[in-house]
Amino acid sequence: EMAEKGGYEHFMLKEIFEQPKAIKEAIYGNAEVVERVAEEVAEYERIIFVGMGTSYHAALVGKYLFQRLAKKIPIVEDASEFRYEFEDLIDDKTLVIAITQSGETADTVAAIKLAKGSGAKVLSIVNVVGSLATRIADLTLYTHAGPEIGVAATKTYTTQLTVLSMLAMALARKLGTADEGLLKELEAELRRMPEYVDAVLRLDDKIKGLAEKLREKRDFFYIGRGISYPTALEGALKIKEIAYVHAEGLSAGELKHGPLALIEDGVPVVALAPSGKVFEKMLSNIEEARARGAYVVALGDDIRLSEVAQEFLRMPQVNELLSPIVYVIPLQLLAYHLAVLKGNDPDRPRNLAKSVTVE
Ligand code: G6P
């Protein structure tokens, strides 16, 4: 087993560090097929993303990408809700995009079957080649991440985001819904993504130190806006799964509507603040949390964050539409180090399974 871990202490850490390569494979593996898929799905106006767990968070990022680039307004449902709520709401004018690493998650597979039975078109985004989801969907895009052993999804998430970005860009080009200059910029940045991810992985020691400072904390809040909101949810999920620490992911705008009452001296607030449309708003949310005593860990590329937050993790500058791929990496590492410090086995968290094949 040690050999399989390639010198890393756990599969999860190995898989986190494999992300530059996995993303590269996802890009090259889909360069052509994504065009064909975009061709087949471009005309659908009613689009529903489904998934569970981390794949559900990828679906949420997909929604923002489709909105911003393809000017479509998809719905996102967790597959366990979709399957009992949408029976009579879908038809042959509906496109269901099912995201699942394993291709075997019971609720997601049931959602695909329901969609197919109602005449909808189903596109699956899957990691495991030949899995059930790929056999029943009309179309499949593979994430090409290679096998993922750690129960908590890492490289399969960032490759899901890579594929979704490529699909949204292909749709935008086909439909003429985004500026060509922007698409060119995004394509160039996506090609450089393995380098950006590499740069973020170099923060590992710093993040380990941060985990040591935060190891006794009992509640964590993750906040983000817009396309960073799903990253907040994913960061919180990661530490629940493997560090067994209570965490909430919130849209930063919701902070004032309740959660702020829980912020007191020393409560960690992890703020996802890439430059872009809502950066100034995030700055004021950070100040708001600070004023209540929060211990703020800010991720961003704007140096002003170092003045408002106690901890600043400097991210490479990327377009905010691609930032979810970069910004989730420190959150994976933070969860990993917290888990190890607490004596948990991050590869096999208690009560959880890699793929949930029963309801
Ligand atoms: C389980 C795993 C999660 C995963 C979820 C969905 O809960 O522990 O890591 O995100 O299932 O799995 P899927 O294979 O459908 O992406």
C-alpha cells in the first residue's frame, strides 16, 4: 500500500498533489469531445444539474458558469430531492446534467433513470469509465482524473470543474453569448491551470501551520459570493467529512441573516475573495465578521486582504470564473491537516463511503 501511495502518507494527500496532472488530462481528454457535446445540447433552455455531495457542489459551480457564459439559467437539485420532486416536471425539452465521480451513486443513477423515462436528454459527467451512469446516459464527458481512493473527493472535483468550464465555454462560443476576448482569456488561463494549481500546492507548509493554530476550534464558517459560494460549501464539507469538525458554508450575504450571531472571539471564518465582481462586498463582509471577533483566513489575490484578515493565503490571479478550481485546493489541504492532527484517518472517515450505492 505504501507503494501505491507514492511516498505520501495518505491517498488523499497524494490525490490532492495529483491535481495539476489530473486537470491537464481533463483538458486534453475533452478538447474535441466537448465540442460535439456542446453541439448536441446547445438548444436546450430547460437545464437541470443533479449530483450529490461534492458532485452537487460542482453542479452549483456549473450553474454559475452556464449563467455567466452561456446565458442559460439552470436549476440545480441534489439528486435525492430531484428524484421525488420532478417526476412530472420534465419532458423531452429538458436537459439533465448528472455529475457523479463513481457513476454509481444510487440517487444520481435514479435521477438519470427518471429523466430518461420522461424523455429528457441526459449528459453525465463521470470519472469511472464504464460505470452505470455512463451506460444509461445519452452522452458522457469523462473527468479523466484517474482512480480516487480517498473517500473525500479532491482531484475528481477540480476535474469536474475543468470539464464544466470547458462545456460552458464551448456553449458560449456556439451560441455567441460571450465576448470572444473573454473566451480567449479563459482558454489561455485554463491551459495554464496546472501551473496555478502547482503554485497553490506550494502553500502546503503554511496551511499545515494554520491547521496547527486552528486545531482546537469547534466551529468553522466558510463564506463566498457568486461563483465562490459553492467553494464555501465544499470547504465546509471537507472538514466535516474528515476532520469531524462542525462547519458551515454560506453565501456571504447570508451572514447577517442569522449566522453572525454565532461569531464571537476567535471563531474561524474562511473568506473566499478572488478579485472580480463582488470583491468589495467580500471585503465588507470580512470587516463585519472581524468586528465580532472572528479569526479571518482570507484567500485572494488582492493584497488589501492582508490588512483586514489575520491570515492571508495569496492566490494566483485568475479570472473569477475559473477561480473555484484554484481556491478549493487550500481548503482540501486545511481539512487534510486538521484530520491528521486530530488522529483521524483521512482516507477512511467514519460512517462514510466512497460511493453510496444504497438509498
Ligand atoms: C459520497 C462520497 C463523496 C461524494 C458523494 C457523491 O458521499 O463520500 O465524496 O461526493 O458520495 O459521489 P459521486 O460518486 O456520485 O460523485
